[in-house]
Amino acid sequence: MPKLFVLLGAWLLVSQLTPGSAMASTVSVTVAISPQGKGLQVQVGGTRYTQDQTFTWQKGSTHTLRAVTPQIGSDGQTYTFDHWSDGGAETHTVTPQQGATYTVHYAVSGTTVSYLNLTLSPTADEATLTWNSLSGRSYSVYYSDELFVWHLAEESVPADGDDATSWVDDGSKTGVPPSLVHRRYYRISENP
């Protein structure tokens, strides 16, 4: 009698794994980043990742994919969103019915000129950044208060000449004056 029970138990296990069961209603989805090895990020749902991720999702469920742009790669270059492999917008939703790979492609944007860390005293009303520049060029200024997310403060700062160009952070372009933050990081990028 115990042999019949084991056989019957095995039959029940096999019948639970047949197509149409809960196992068959999931799909394997990979979200990939290109180029690789630059420390670039992608956001899936509300979580950011710096490496390709494979998920097991319910078939037909909806998920939000977001390209993080602009961002600074581990090589010091600025990367901006170029395209998704499925043709979706920078932020878009997907509803996979079968296994799929969604790859976000980033492109280098501009040339990194300098990467400054300026720690301010609590009484500082403004911070002045100065960098080497070339006449006829323009520069973008980025800032971050935690080195995780970078924000564009000003897109086109014209060069003052062939020696140096300056930009003042008084809070009007960054939303918060330097006197109200403990530390602020800046990055200057030459525009193409």
C-alpha cells in the first residue's frame, strides 16, 4: 500500500507542473545596460541597478523601466539616454507575454573637463567654480549633494576666454543655496 501512495504522490506533483499551471504563467525577463562596465544605472520599478538583472515576472504583468539620465560613468564621462532595444521612451512600461530582454543604451555626451568636490562652511552664501576653458566653447554644470544622482544646473555656460571660466552657485539654478547643504559636488562638461 505505501508504494501506491508514493506513486500517486508523484503523479500529483507532475500534474501540478504541467502547462497552464502557476509555473507556466511566469516569464523570465532580463533588463540589460549598454555599455557594460561603466557603472551606469537603470531603474526597474522603484529600484536602481548597475548590472544586468534577470527577473521572474507574472506573464502579462506591467513593469516600469527608466533610463537614468544624465549620469556619470565610472570612467568620468557623462552618459545620456540614447534608446531602448524595444523602441520605448526614456521611461516606459512593459507587459511581457513571453521571455524578453530589454536593453537600455547610453551614449557619451560631451567631454569631462573637471570633477570638483567643494565642501562649504555653513555661512557660505555662494560657491564660485572656475575651470580651464577654450574660447568659443560652452560647458554644462552638474551638481549632486550625495554623488548618486546628478542634476543639470546649467546647460550652456559660454567660455570667458582661453584661460578660465567661472560659474556661481547661489541656489538659483540648484534649488538650494550652498549655505543650506553640508556638501555639494560639481562636475563640468564641455558641450559637443
